[in-house]
Amino acid sequence: MTGLELQKLTVGYRGRRGRTVASNLSAVAATGRLTSLIGPNGAGKSTLLRTVCGLQPPLAGSAVLADGTDVTTLKAAGLARRIAVVTTDTVDPGRLTAREVASLGRTPYLSPTGRLSADDRRVTDRALDAVRATDLADRPFHDLSDGERQRVLAARALAQEPELLVLDEPTSHLDAPSRVEFLDLLATLAREQGIAVLMSSHELELVMRLSDEVWLLRGDGTMTTGTPAALAADGSVSAAFDRGRLRFDADQLTFVIDGSGTTLG
Ligand SMILES: Nc1ncnc2c1ncn2[C@@H]1O[C@H](COP(=O)(O)OP(=O)(O)OP(=O)(O)O)[C@@H](O)[C@H]1O
């Protein structure tokens, strides 16, 4: 099932410093699958993600959810019930515990009293369980490691019960094992929770191993989509990222430096 569909979407900035970043994009992020957005620095990944979350208006075209709703027509409350966003912005929730931070995901559903119902508590605990953070629930969020915080922020996003989960570079502060673990967790969540997960990443090798689908945004503002194997095999990934002696090896799914016998990653 289609979780999110880009229909001839053009993204960028209006005004005096305005510019078109990427044009005429058509792509699908399917429900139950992990779709990864990759591309060189400045290609427009963050701009595209902000646009599909309804945080900035498109220059043209649309981004529609499963029932055909254009995200740009949704008001804040509607967006919050349907799309959850995890960004790299530092979160400072004071002395809230991990469970309290996760429960913030229930905000769009709360009655005017702002009190969590028994159902809200159940959904929050289920979200913590899904990201394997139940044992962190009573600890202050402030005291957690970056990897633990990222799991709790994913729980907050799941507690929103979204149909689309969008993450902008979610592994950027994590160590190597935690990166693998977190991407594997996202792929599992997409399948088990039946949501479309769309994330941007610079972790090319990991993305190629763990994603179901890849959106490859090039520096010229065009995009190719496909399975990791298809994009590696048809040379799209190499064309976008190879530079000088650095080459992406489609068989090994890793970068190599030509002539040195060195494999990176
Ligand atoms: N507020 C803005 N106004 C005008 N141009 C902007 C604005 N924000 C970003 N840009 C430009 O849009 C282009 C795409 O930026 P964006 O941050 O989306 O790329 P990215 O692929 O996420 O980059 P990176 O991989 O370095 O994080 C860049 O040329 C950037 O300078």
C-alpha cells in the first residue's frame, strides 16, 4: 500500500533568496517498508523531508497520503495525527523521564484537560516496548546516551500512531553498532507497525544493506528510486557519489579507494 506519494513535486524556497532545489519528483514510500533518502550534501534531502511533512510549502506538485489527502492541505492537528517527525534538533525536555517524553506523542489526541487516559498510557508503553526502551522508561531523558535518546524519540513518534514516520538523519550522533541497530529497528517497526518509514541518511553502505527502497536525490535536483540492489547494479549510486579515486563498489555495497586496495566502511 502507498503510504506517501510524491506527484510531480517541486521543492525549494521562495522570496529574494529563493531557489528551486529539486523538481518534478515522483516517488512512492510504501506502507510497511523502510524507504531511505540519500544524496550528496546540499542535494535537498532536508528540504524534501520538510516539504513532505507539511513544514514548508511545495513550489509545485503535491505529496499525498494513502487516502489521497495532500499533506499541504492538512492543518497542524491533522498533520500531528498522521505524520510523525524525528529531526536532529537537540531535544531538551528538562527533567522529564523517558516515559514522559514518549507520552508527548499522545498530545494530538488529548482532551482539553491535557490528561493522559489509560489508553494513552497503554499506547505509550507499547511504543516504548516496540523500540526496546521499556527498561529506560523511568530514567530521566537527560541522563540517557545518544542512542538511548534516539530510541525514546522514536517511541514518542510511534505514540502519535502515525501512518508516516519521517526521520532526518536519525543516526548522525550514534556509534557504528548503534547505527546498524537503529536502522534495523526502523525496518522492523515499518513492517510490524504497518507504517511507511522515510528517512534521510549519509550512511550509504548501511542504507544499501537495510532499506527496502531507496530514493536517490542527485546534486542536479533529479531523483531516481528503486531497490538498493537495482540502484547499485544500474550504476546510479556510483554516478551520484563517485569522486576522484573514491568509488562505490556495487557488489560489496561499500566505498573503495581505487589503486590502494582499501575498503572503507
Ligand atoms: N532557508 C533556505 N533558504 C534558501 N536556501 C536554502 C534554505 N535552506 C537550505 N537552502 C539551500 O537548499 C539546498 C538544499 O539544502 P538541504 O539542507 O535540503 O540539503 P541536504 O541534502 O539536506 O544537505 P546535507 O546533506 O548537507 O544535510 C542547499 O543549496 C541549501 O543551501
